[in-house]
Amino acid sequence: MGTEGNPPVFSNLAIPPGELIQEELDAIGMTQSELAVRAGRPPQVINEIIRGKKRITNETALELERVLGIPAYLWIRLEADYELTQARLQDQEALRDQEGCLKGFPIRETVKRGWLPACKGKAEQVQALLSFLGVASFSAWKQQASLRYRMTPGAKVSEGALAVWLRKGELDARKIRTASYDDGRFRQVLTVIRELTTESPGVFVPRVEELAATAGVAVVFTQELKGAAASGSARWLSRDTALIQLSLRYKTNDHLWFSFFHEAGHVLQCNTKHSYIDGIDGEVSDEQDADKFACDVLIPPAAWADFLRTELFTLTSVKKFAATMGVAPGIVVGRLQHEGLVGYHELNDLRVRLRWSDEPDDESRTGK
């Protein structure tokens, strides 16, 4: 989400409309007492309005319209502007009180990426961050986060970085036009998407987004933030739209595809009241079910068992088995490594390295 234009400029001076009433009285030579009589109001009330101690109501605005000939809507607008400016000045104080909270967020990185605007002062940066997160205060953000997901005890995660990463995905997802969620359609789509694991990012990224959208699932690829520690997330934007958000945390195609199908498994659980964040959040049973779903979709259990019985895990055998399964060889390597059947230093030539398009690397790339 880039930033467009400059933020609106607001006055730091709250001028009570009563001052304009006094200026008008001075211009026409009318005293406050005479205005009170003409308006049918006690002199004290008129004086308090002029000093900004009492607000101009709709009734008072109509009376001023008759006495002074200035339309009532102008007095109402002036009163509203005055009250809003007062509230904004108080809000600026509240923002300054929250400046310390910025330390928990990756401000420099998000500004560099254009997710947040560059601001002149910390209070302005607080305002920009809260607007990006869609909350009125950091205390409200804390409460919202606690309701949306549970952090795994002991997880080494920056809640601020995670919140920004998740919000970026949500904002991007809302730009995607999707059909209403259809469980059957999504299962069909996953079969087609599985065939894309052998394609390059330039091919599979737009196709995954397009296919998933037809089943009511918005898929977004969001560049990881230091400390966010999220490979992927599954949650619901509404009862009709699911969101799968992916990063390139481990930079290889096997991790990316496993994360996608893991999150797809969560979507199929259809728990619209909960968010799942891979490796950070969720019930153990839910995560195990999602892991099994990803494994079984990518490589059917019976076929995997047959392959393991060969006890032959070479470049040639892995490539042959992957071709038979119709998946990228790196996916087979990743599973062999995960299950301890080969070392993490073995067969890595079959795993495709991935990079974001703006990263200085000539290897395979993905992202926006």
C-alpha cells in the first residue's frame, strides 16, 4: 500500500464563534445586552456564548440568523469547526503521550517500503501508524489483537512487526474482488493450484490469486518484516471471504508451497471466528491437521509410502518421483529433510530459491 498525496492541514488555533458574534456587534454598533433582548435570551447566556463558554445550538443559530442576518448554517458550521479543533488539539496531546509505543513497530522499514508516509514528528507518525492499523489508540490495538489471535507462549515475535504485516495483507486483500466463499469450489481450485508448483513465480503468483478468488479466497503475498516471524496466515475478512497471506520467510519454493496448502487447510476448517498464523498461533490439533492436509495434498500418503520403501533418495530418483507426482522436486526434498531422511545440506540443488522483486538477487523471484 503506497502513500498518496499529503495529509490535510488543520488549524492549531481554536477560535470560538462567539468572537465573530462580537466582531459583528462591534461593526453594527449593537451591545451584547441589546442582542440578548432581541434574541430573547438572558444577557449572561449571550456573554457566555461570546466567550466560548457555551455552545451555539441550532435554536441559537436560528435566533442569530433573524437578529444579525447571518445564515444559521454558518453559525452551526463555525461551532462544529471550533469543537472539532478543540477535540483535535486534545487528540494531539494524546498522540504525544503514545509516542513511546512507536519503538515496538518497524517504522523505518515500513516507511521505506511506502506502507507508511514519512512524517515530520513522532506525534504525526503515531497518527499515521494508528490510521494504517485502523485503530484509534495503541490500547485499542492491543485489545483487538488479543481477540483476533493468540500468541504461542515463548514465541520470539515482535507483536508490532506482526501487526503491521498482517494489516498490510488485509488492506491488499480488500482490493481483490472475490466470489462468495464456496468450499467445494475451493477444493477444486486447490487441485489446479497444485499443478502450478512446477511453474516460475511470474506464472504461479497471478494464477494462484486468480483461481483462489473464484472460490472466495483472497491470496496475498506480503514481504516479511524482521521480527514478524510469520510464514503465512489464514483468516476471514468476512463470512463470505477468506484470506491467505504468505511471506517468503524461508526463501524456498518448498516452504512457500507447504505454507500455502497449510493455510488452505485452515480455511477449509471454516472457523470464521479465529485467525491462524503459521508457527505463532493456534491450537496444536488445528496445526497438526493443517500440516497433514498440506502433506497429503502435495504428495498423497500411499505414493509417499511407496517412495520411502525404495530407500533411494538421489537427485535422479527425487526428480523422477516429483515428475510422477506432478510437483516441484524441491517439495520432495523439503519433506525428506523435514522427516530426517536426508540431511538439510543434501539435495538442495533441487530446491528453488525465491526472492522479492526489489531484492538484489538474480535467482528466482516472486512478490509484488
